[in-house]
Amino acid sequence: MKKLKDILYKVAVAEVYGNTDIDVNAIQFDSRQIQNNDVFVAQKGVTVDGHKFIEKAIHLGARTIICEVLPEEKNNDVTYIKVDNSNAALANLSANYYDNPSKKLQLVGVTGTNGKTTIASLLYQLFKKAGYKVGLLSTVKIMVDDSEHKATHTTPDSLAINKYLSMMIDEGCEYCFMEVSSHGIHQKRTEGLEFVGGVFTNLSHDHLDYHETFAEYRDVKKSFFDSLPKSAFCLVNIDDKNGQIMLQNTKANKQTYALKTIADFKAKVLEKRFSGTLLTINGVEVWTKLIGEFNAYNLLAIYGVAELLGLEKLEILRIVSELESVSGRFQYTISTEGITAIVDYAHTPDALKNVLETINDIRTGNESVITVVGCGGDRDATKRPKMALIASQLSNQSIFTSDNPRTEDPQSIIDQMEAGVAAENYKKTLSILDRRQAIKTACKLAKAGDIILIAGKGHETYQEINGVRHHFDDLEEVTNCFNQLKNH
């Protein structure tokens, strides 16, 4: 059992009331989980303030309270510790409680608007194929070497991060690849972690419901690179104008990757097909099953990380040619009639544009592209007209539908999307509220050779409506439609 005084290392303590030489059972930030001798960290959340549950936590057995605002009445049997930032305190407490697991393996963080999941997941695949024990912390799943755990956030809470990293150490993992979201950085979930490297993919319109301006969103991402130690590497996509900004002020070893400019890691796309891409990486040809220019960037980042971590160049390229696409990222199925359906997580204007441009690059020109797309509720509304504009411009037919409406009116979301469509593209758009019906309609409209893109949800197997998650899987839905077409 840990002592409270031992897990306070690096916690910015303002005031202490009571004894710190006491045993700690566990750390909790959810008062409902409290047991005897637990530490309760009261956080000011976006919707709920944990300070309201201090009394409840004490009633359930908490013997230490970490908070930003001390209660007026104090319990003599309880130790109260005032801190400036409860989120940062939780992160450092968690790291100390689990014996700082991030220092015992090679932890690489991947941040940016698009590509985080693909890069982290493919790095996990690559290092597994190279014979290492590896961990993964991603939106899609959490892997402790071979055992899978369900992911709930892009970046889990700091307590969960350290718990999983500790499990990885116990399992003998040497590496861990982790998605680092702007929310996670801003909420101090990555504080107290020691990274050996950071990757910056790109920056485009996203999360402006949370970060009020694009500059704030960019600066939060940048703070991750500012905090990297001198011993780490900082690998950035220099084709994105924000890549140079990420390199400013970082103490880490500065490395770049690009398709269009001079960089440490350079790729050139030679051939694009639905079966894969032929490209050169630092002058050496490699065939990959992954499709499109955006995946050329992802593979370049993966190659760069693997080389910076000491893997042999030709061995990296050999494994790159074996890598499989990540769930819900440009996943495709072909019907017996020869209709191609692509399911992709593209839920930002930039990601949708990348996927549609890739499809238009590969197709011969006679086929139609039918795009089914929606926008999430209770999220950044300013991207809705932009998404619709891109879909209607780059497709022969667009069907606007529901994504995860959450607590918003789905029709209102679609109305906001429609406002972005240029007059000359109106006749190419349809609006169908029910997502299942929208996918069925796309299948009925498609002819042999046509391409259906179902964008926005990718790997998700649910649709969230008014706080309830209903089972819904885009790939499952389109496969069912194809089977019904076959039986008719």
C-alpha cells in the first residue's frame, strides 16, 4: 500500500490540512467508486463540478480530498490538500501511484486533427510484426500486447492511462503508441507522462465547440511538443504550415516528413489503385495495401518513428508492405454487382475532402460517386455547411443524414448542412433523416462500377440519440443492403 506523502511528488500543492503520512488504498475522481482510505480528487468538469461530491466521498470512506476550493467545514479525520489544478494533480498522483510506468517503456504520442488512430494503430501492428511486445492507447481500442480493452475516449483519463501503462509493464511491453487529443492535453491527462517522441500529423477545422478559436486549438497541440524532453524526438508533417509552429520552442530532436517539400523522411506516390498504393519512401519503392495520399503521409510518419526508434530501414519497409488498414478507415467491400462501398471515419471537412479526392483520383471517370454523410450533434456546428459543400462538390450524388445526433434535433443539423450547398449542386443532394434508410437508398441508386462512400462514423458500432446508444454499424448496414440486392 502506498503512503499519501509518496504519491504527492510533483503535485503543485498550495495548502495541506491534516496528515500526509497515511496509507492510500486507491485514487478516484468519481465519488461513486470510493472505498475506505481512497483519495478523492475533485475536478471541475465541463458539465459537473466534483467539489459538490466531497461530502459524499468522505461518507463513503475517502480519507484524503484533493481540491481547488477547500470546504468551509473540515472533518478532523480527513486530510485536505488544496491544489491550483485538480486535473494536473490527478495526472501526477496517478503516475506516482502506479510507479511512473511511462518511464519504463518507450511511449510515443501522436497528435493532429486527422490520422492519429491510423498512425498509432499501424505502429502497434508494425512493432508487433517486428517481434516486440507492444501497447496501444487509441480511439478504436486499447491493447496491452495481445489483450484488448474497450476505449471510451480518444485520450483516456490520466488514472486509466497510468493503469494501462502499468499493465503493459507487467506484460513486458517495450513500446506504447498513444493518440493524444487536444482535449486530453488541455485537461492535463498527459501530464506526468514521459514521452520518447511526439508526432504531428496536420491541423484542420475540428473541436471548435470546445476550443473557442483555431489559434487556441493549435496552441494546445503545440504545448504537447513544448513539453517534450531533449532526449525525445519531435516528428512533424512539414507540408502542413502548422508543422513549423510545432517545432518552435521544442527541446526535442526536430524531424520532418513530407510529400511535397524537402524533409528528413520523404515519400512520392507512384501509383494509386483500390487494391493499394505504390510509393517510394526515402528513394526505396514499396507497395502497400493502404489507399490514397493521406495514407502515404500516415505511412511516412510510421516509417519515420520506426527508424527513429532504431528499427532497420529495409525491415521497416518489408513490414509496411504487410500492414492492414485500420477498422473504419477506408474500409471497403464490393457487391456481386461490382458496386464498391467504402466506410470511413471522415468527420471533419479536411478528412472528407481527402477521402473523396482519393476516390476521384482512383476511379476511371465513368462511375458515379454517391456519398452518405451526416454531422454529429452537440459538437462544432460551424463545420456542418463545409462538410455538405465538400460532399456535394466532389460527389455525383450526396445523401445528407443523421450521424450521432446526441441531444440535438437531427433535422436541424441537416438544415445547417444544406445551407452550405452551392445552388448548382442542389439537384445532386438528398436528405434522409434515418441513416439506415439513407444507406439503403445509396445502394438502390448505385449501378455496377459505382462507388458509395459512407462517411463520419467509421469504426463506431452505435448511433447515439438522446443519450441512448443504439447498435448501428455502417459496414454491417451496407453489407446487408448488398446481400438483399443479390437476393432480388
